[in-house]
Amino acid sequence: SQQGEEDPQALSIQEGENATMNCSYKTSINNLQWYRQNSGRGLVHLILIRSNEREKHSGRLRVTLDTSKKSSSLLITASRAADTASYFCVVGTSYGKLTFGQGTILTVHP
Amino acid sequence: DVKVTQSSRYLVKRTGEKVFLECVQDMDHENMFWYRQDPGLGLRLIYFSYDVKMKEKGDIPEGYSVSREKKERFSLILESASTNQTSMYLCASTINPGELFFGEGSRLTVL
């Protein structure tokens, strides 16, 4: 399986701190995406990074991709209570198969 | 806006029944997916399709089959429902590579 594996499974921080989540995968990928899911709600697309890219930014989000280590990280800077959610990495193959990791549960305390 | 429509939001079925979950997208996306989401397990890929009549097994295809006769429609079939198939089923579509667009989900309970 090319399913991404997130680390840590759960992360608890204070508002204003940075949160870093990691994703590792097993085989070659074409792209990697990150999604957020608030409790009981739908999935929200955060960012897509292609295999030939090393870093992407979107607002307070920074994603890195290291294909030699088969890993990616999602950094949320200056976290807010509203960032409390589950975060999933999704690995994509060249022919479009997209598989999710089990997710990291982030709790940001006010 | 992309719209992915799942035919049933809530279903209750009996063990052994055949169950059809329908999904339709209106953006001419090539790729369509069926996932199930269970607490603590994230989203697991059941099947996906990258073209009409083409399908590929995901990580947990056992007990499921799919049909894609038209580009906009992707059906998930449970040939003989079992209690361990009680779950939230999510259909999604996308271009490749691209953001997944999800339906609202179908919550299936098998008694």
C-alpha cells in the first residue's frame, strides 16, 4: 500500500505555537496533498505539492516534500483554536490513485 | 462549482442484502473514488476508476464491486452486506492531479 502514515497520531499545543505534522509513504508518488477535517464535517483541501516541488506555502501553511526520504511535513504557524481538526496526507500516483493516511488529530488550546 | 451527488444520505440494510450506492459528478472528471471512513482509521480507498469501464482495487476491495458505465456515474455495490460494512461511504472525483471533490457521504448501517 502507498498509504501515507502520519506522525504524530495526536498533537496538543497552545494557541500561537507552531504545529508540525509528518507523513511518510512507501513508493513513488506523483503528488501529495493535505486535507483538514473538523469533527463531524467534510474534508477541506489545503494544499497539493507535486513530486518535482520541494516546498509550498499557503497563508499560515507550509508544506515540504522530500522524495528521497519519501516524506512530507505540514507546518501550521501561529496556530489558532480554529485549527483544531484532523489532518490527513494523501499520496497520489501517476495514474491518479489517491490514498489517505490515518491522520493526525491536532488540538489547539486557547 | 463542482458537484458530487451521492444518492442516499442514510441507509439501513439487513445482513445479506445487496446494496447499491450511486455517485454522480457534473465536472467531467476522469477519476472517481469510493472511500469508507471509520473512527480512528481515516479514509480507506475501496475502489477507484480512471476512465469509463476502468476500475482499480484500492486497499480494501473485499466484499465490494463497482461499476462505471458512464463518465459521470460511479456505483459501489455490496453484493451481500455484512455488519462490518457499517460505515460512512464517501464518493469523490478529480482531475489528475488535483483536489478531490467529495459528496456528502452515505451512512450505511447493516443490521
